[in-house]
Amino acid sequence: MQEKRKILLLFNHQFTIGQEEDARRSLGVKTILALPDHLKKLWSQIPPEKESIEAFLMPIKDWTQRKASNRDYVLIQGDFGATYLMVNFAFEQGLLPVYATAVRKASEKIQSDGSVKMEHVFNFCRFRKYGL
């Protein structure tokens, strides 16, 4: 019997169709769970002035514990410190933390006033497990 794994989304972007298709194909994910709006807001606004964010992350840790089962995936990307703490937490909980990789294309255009306009285009490539 094939496991029915979930992926929990702890990141600040829209989960794309390509990411969804790849999660289902390469990770065997059946269910995709995004943070509820109030927790998305917390995750996207990690306070830079706090020395420690452990307490700040508790609602996200609680949600993750309630929603995830052993060996479910957790897509974790965002503030470096919060990401580090949540990746460690995921490992402690028996979860599989992953991040999305992308091909990046940049272009520069010199404007008439001499300024440089940069454009970056990111194309999703694959999910990669933390620690590999």
C-alpha cells in the first residue's frame, strides 16, 4: 500500500502549478496544506528586532505538529533564522523538510537616465531535501 503523504507549505510565495505537479509526481504527495492566513502573516513578517524568535514561531510549530504525520514533507523557505529553526524542528518531528530550487535568469537594461533596471525571472526546477 502506497503512503499518502502530505506537504505542508511554510513559505511566502504562491505554490505554482508546476510545483504542485512535481510534489505529486516526485514526492508522492496526495495532500497539500497551506498555512492558514493568520499564520502566513506571521511567517511573512518575522520581526527583525527580536533577539530570539523561538516563542514567535510557536503557533507555526503547533500547526505543523497538528497537521503533519511522520514522514510528511514540509516546504520551508523564508527568513533564514526561521527557516533554520523550522528545518531542525521538522527533523525532530520525523518530517521531511524540502525547499524549491529554481533556474534564475537576470537581465540588465540601462535606462535613459543612466540607471540600471534589473529583471529576475525564476523558473521552478525541483524540490530538494534539506541536508542532501
